[in-house]
Amino acid sequence: MERIVREGYSYLLNHSALETVSHVVSLLEDDELFNAGTGSQIQSDGVVRMSASIQDGTSKKFAGVINIENVQNPVQVAKLLLNEDDAVLGGEGACRFAQKQGIPAYNPATAQRLAEYQEKRGKAGLGTVGCVALDADGKLAAATSTGGKGFEIPGRISDSATVAGNFVNDYCGVSCTGVGEDILRVALAAKIVTRVSDGQSMMDAYAKTFGELAEFDGFAGAIALDKHGNFGYRDSHPSMVFAAFDGLTLVLFE
Ligand code: ASP
């Protein structure tokens, strides 16, 4: 995590926030430790299906792929989709779009995930990745990528490629992890961003939104960054790991 955050910050010095969130999420997807890209969890029928989204806080353009198969970096497919009129593609359509863009076929299953699958034990809810960045022009962007909950019914839609799991505007960006069904129930990312945009402090926006999640004992975590560089972090998810770096101070929560 620390290596990736430092590398991501160096990249941000010469790239936009949008390019940076795609780059950082790709690095996280490539690390087997996380449940996104390589090392994604396997669904109940033995297939790896991944979801990812990306949003540009300035243009507000949002793009996502849901249940995509056989690609290395779902977030990069989502980024390519930003150039199209259609914002979110699912299943076969997402796979065909990736092929048409010349993205090579890739098997994201790892030996460890296959062993977990054989033993019928998923590490549910662990390891989705996300990044929010603020660039030198004051622009924000956010991206989130997941292999899902593990053992889900094929066709299940994750929050990660929706505005509940990933949302950003000119004021604030949020990326979420946890149980997608709980995140959707409170529109977690969109709510925090809206509250900060409407003038609430990051702390109050988090308190109010996580209070709504607590009403049904929801299981989620969210990272946030506002246009002033203030970051937010909270979870009801005991294993969320989070890092923030402004070039001087690295904050790491485990
Ligand atoms: N939110 C993801 C999902 O429900 C899982 C996770 O964050 O670990 O698909």
C-alpha cells in the first residue's frame, strides 16, 4: 500500500487527477493482495467477474463496467468508456467493448483464489480498491475496482460501478468498499459528496451518512478527499486499509 501510494503521488506530479486514479487503481488491481483485477474473488459458478468505475469531478463524466471477464485492468476499460456516450456497460457488452478496444485477454484468477473457491470459503467483502486524487489544477477524480463479494449469484451487480460506491464532483470525491447491498441502501459515496458540496464539514457528512448505515448495521468503508486536500476515512469494516499522502506526510491506517 505504501509503495503504491508513493508511486501514485509521483505520477500525480505530472498527470491529472483522472489519469492518476486510473493508474493507482491499476497498480492495486495488479497486486494479488487485493480483491480487484488479478486476485479477484470467484463467483458461485466458478467465474471471475469484476466491476470498476471512474469519474472525473470536473466534467462529472462517469463510466463503469459491471461483471467484466478476462481483462487485467477493469478500471482502464472504464476509463476508455469515458470517451463514449454510453456510461456503464455490463457483462458481455463490457467484455466485447474491451476486446474492440484491443485490450488483450487475461485470466485474473490466482492459485490462492482457486484454492479458496475449492474450499468454498470466500473472504467476503475484503480487498476492493479505490483511489481519490486532487491534482495541481485543483481537480478531483475517483476510481473504484472490485472482484465482488465472492460466491455471488452470477448477474449480481456490485456497488463499485455505481454512484453509491464511487462519486466525485468539484468539491469532494469518495470511494467505498464493503457489502455492496448496504452501500446501495444509503447511496454512501453520493451522500457524503453531496453533504460536503452543500457545506457540511467532512466530519459531519461522515457522521450523518454512517449514522444512516448504522440504522441497519450496514457494513461499509469510505475514503474521501475534498478540494482543499482534507481527507476523510471511516468504516464499519474492521479490515479496511487506507493511506493518504500529500507529498510530505504519509498517513497509513491498518
Ligand atoms: N463493495 C464490493 C461489492 O459489494 C465488495 C467490497 O468492497 O469488498 O461488490
